[in-house]
Amino acid sequence: MRTLIILVIGFAAWLACLVLAKLLANASAASIGVATTIFVVLWFLVAAANMWIGIARAGYAFTDELPIFVLVFLLPAATALFVKWKYF
């Protein structure tokens, strides 16, 4: 359940980056590219922090948390990159 919540937060953060790009720069292709890059970097840091919490606080092993990290990071990031590549 926690993984699903983190994924929803990831997609919401991506949406927030797109909205900010539209408000600040009229959604030009360059602003969407910058917003996507900022999102991917920030989302990597959030996913890494989530993995660290799972290891340090919840007591999971690195090998247990790694697949969750990959899922939590790649699903929103790959979706954002694909949409940027395909539509912007």
C-alpha cells in the first residue's frame, strides 16, 4: 500500500512540475523539457530517500528494497520522459 501511495505522489509531483512549466513559461517545449528534467532529478532523490527509510527505519535489506526503488523511481520517471518525447 505504501508503494502505491508513493507512486501516486510521484505522478502528482510530475503534474505539479508540468503545471509550473505552463504557468511560468507558457508550456513551450523547452520549459516542458526543463520541468521534466527537474522532476526526474527530484524524483530520484525522493525514491532514494524512500529506499533509505525502508532500510534504516523499517529494517529491510538492500536487496529487498532495490526492486521497490526501481519501481518507485522508474514508473513515474519513464512515463514523464516518454510523454515528453512523444508529445512535446
